[in-house]
Amino acid sequence: MTAAHTTEPLIYTTMGNVPIASLEHRPHWEETPTAIVFVDEYFLDGQSVKRGVNVLSKHGITGEAVANQL
């Protein structure tokens, strides 16, 4: 390692690799009748630069839907 090397954690964003300490992290949940949604978003100077979304369906799949594919 060189003296210029840093161990500051970085996160990949639309602005390239940015120190995670310089970002505002805004995670939030949304619930609808059919799904639960988790949104994990990072902002730099008020602009969204990284967003991840996970969706959990409340209905899942049915045996009928699988059987129709066969």
C-alpha cells in the first residue's frame, strides 16, 4: 500500500465511486395491497445517485400459474 491509499469506504453511484460518508442514506418501506417494497436510496447534494429496490409479493405464485406453464 502507498501513502495515497485510503481505507475510506466507497460506494458505486451514478457519479462514480463516492465516499459513503459524503452521502445521505434514505431507506424507506412502502406497502401496497399486493406487495411490500423496500427502497434503499443514497443522495449527494439532494440528487439521487444510487437506488436499490426489493419487492416481496404478498400473493406469491399459485399452483395454477405453474401448471399453466407445463
